[in-house]
Amino acid sequence: MKQGHRLLLSAVSYLLFCAQAATAASDISCAEGKRYYDLGRQAGAQQDFDKAVQWLDKSVQACESYEAWHLMGAAYKGQRKLDESLQAYEKAIEQASTSDKAAISLARYGQVLALNGQRFEALNMLDHAIESHSSPPSWMLDNARQLDHSLMDKPISGEAIKRSLATQVFGLLSPDSAAGKKLGIKTSTASKIRIPINYQYNSVELDPLTQQNVDTLGAVLADDSYEGRSFTLVGHTDVRGTWEYNLNLSEQRAEAARAELVGKFPSLDGRLTVKGSGEAKPMYRGEDLSEEDHRLNRRLEIFVN
């Protein structure tokens, strides 16, 4: 055998040896990480969150995993270290092997935001989690419903709306972020402004409880940071009445909102389009609903084009 061939074979053999050694070391590290994870889970089950965090930190240092980061988020939440909990859940989303797992961690992320007093942002996260999950569990739907009801008579600040949009465009929910990719968020999906704007029954008149939110919305849309951007207003109805009637009513609601916004903020003229969705996409389904749920179905949605 020629000297060159022998050198080539030796080099290939060495590379194979290194690869096998690296794989073996990785397997050992991940086995160690799993052992630490199990210890962290046991500590968490005993409500010993300090110990849980210590073991889980060792677990992700040895071998990062979705399960360890997700459980660490819960342990930090138990300690009331909310910033650390949010960071751990974000890591879990990035490590998730499926969009369903990512959605579960996103929903838990939303729960932590709610504990931090950021209920509007929390509801936005839960909405995205529900949309991303193939079959949202009941706790996720119930939590979103509770938050929705808690916000129905509370004014939303313009800063909260801006933070929500920034998260969708540049932050956790950005299509270009690792988390956004795991959640299946597409670049073509318009950013949605999830803000309580509801209507009186069988009317285009706004619900007095959410009238103030229209002024807040208009101020945000007319802000210099959105100069030149256009928006779509989508009206919705509750599930009572005929399909054709509700579709027509939802379009009239969106048009009434457009007229009010342009009247108060003239710079929005020509930048707002309207659509009606009728009863096709209710927040809450079924005929046997509470009046509060019907009220929340009678809503306006806003999308940044």
C-alpha cells in the first residue's frame, strides 16, 4: 500500500475514533443530565423549589433538554422568581421537538406574565399557544377564558399594545426567532392586536365598558412608528341569529369602528380596511353560553398588514 493511502486511512480512522468518542461523551453527559432531571422533578413534587432549581441547573449544564428547561420554569415560578421563570420557558420553547410542546411552554409563559400583572400580554401569549397547539388542553382554554373575562372591563394601555406587537415582530413570537419557528409562526401571518373592543347585542354600538380602548387603539395606530402602515379591522358577532344576518352585522361593526377611528385620528384615513367574519370564528363556541361569553364573541379584531 502506498504511503499516501496509509496516511489517508489513518486520518479517517482517527476522525472516526474522535466522532465515536464525542458521541460516547455526549451519551454520558445526557445520561447524567437525565439523572439530575429526575432529582429535580422529585424535589419539585415535594415543593422544594430551591433544590429543584439546583438539580435542574445541573441537568441543563450536562445536557440541555426541553423537559429540564420546562420544569425549571415551573420551579422558578414556585420561587416567585418570575423573570427567571420566563427565561426558562423561553429556553424550553427553543428546545421543544414539536409545536405542541412549544405551545405548552408558551401557555405557561403566559401564566407567569399574568402573575406579574401583565394580563393583556398573558392573554396574547395564550391565544398564540392555543392557535399553535393541534388540540389545546382544557386548562389552556380555561385559563385564556378567565383572563379574557378579567380584562373585559379594564382599560388597556397604549404601552401594553406596543409591547404586544413588538413581541410578535421582534421578540419571542417573531417568525425569525428560534421560538417562533418551533411554534410554526409564519412570516405571512399578520400581527394581531388582541384588545377588548366589544359590541352591544344586535348593534353596531360599542360596549360602554370597552369604548375607551378604541381611543387607545387609535392613538397607537396613528403613532409615528406606524406611519405608512395599513390595518385591517375584522368585525365578529356572537353565535345567535342567522349566518347571513351575522355576516352583514359584523361588516357594519367593522365599518362603524373605522369611521370612529378616522373621525378621531384623521391620519388613519385610507389606511384602514374592513372585513366581517360573522359568527364563523367565535372565541367561545356553542349556543348554551353565558351572556359574558356572548359579549366577548361580539368583538373587533385588528391586524397589522
